[in-house]
Amino acid sequence: MGHKNKPNRGSLVKQVQDSLDEKLQIGRKKKPDKIAGIAQNYIYSWETYHSYLKHCCYFVKWCSKTHGCKTLEECHPYMQEWMKTRKSLSPYTQKLEVSALAKLY
């Protein structure tokens, strides 16, 4: 029974949530982190977290449907292709999606 040797990563959506949860720092002061040059490592607001979660989930669901991906690592090479499919969206939304994927990876 080889399946018992694999770690249980959960669904792609769960993997995204776990990854972003690790970066969530609600209540932490951003200014000292900016000065230290580490602000890009964290998410400081619930609104940003929810936006990033939503757009990252769109991406991984597309990867799963289009390419059969099962892990975040398998989805990584398809970011450029995904962004090409999003050209019809507003520049604001495109930037949000790029930022969300950058935070995820």
C-alpha cells in the first residue's frame, strides 16, 4: 500500500491556504519590517489575505483542470500561461493576480 507512504498535502486549495496562512502576520507592525527589508515575506491585512487566497485558488483550480496538477510545485511552471489567459481583465486585477502568485511562491 504505497499511498500510505505519501504525506497528506490536502487539496490544492488547502495547500494554497496553508501557504498563505504561514505568511499571515495580523497585528505585526509593517514599518520595522520594511526598514529591515522583510515586509515582502508577510501579509499584514485580512483584506489582502482574502484577495490573494481567492486569486491563488482561481490559478490552482485552473492548473488542476487544465494540466492535472496535484501540488503547488506542479502548478508553478504554468504561471506565465495563466497570466496570458487573464489579458482581458483590468490592469488592476492583473497586478493583483501577479502579486498574489508572487506571495504564494
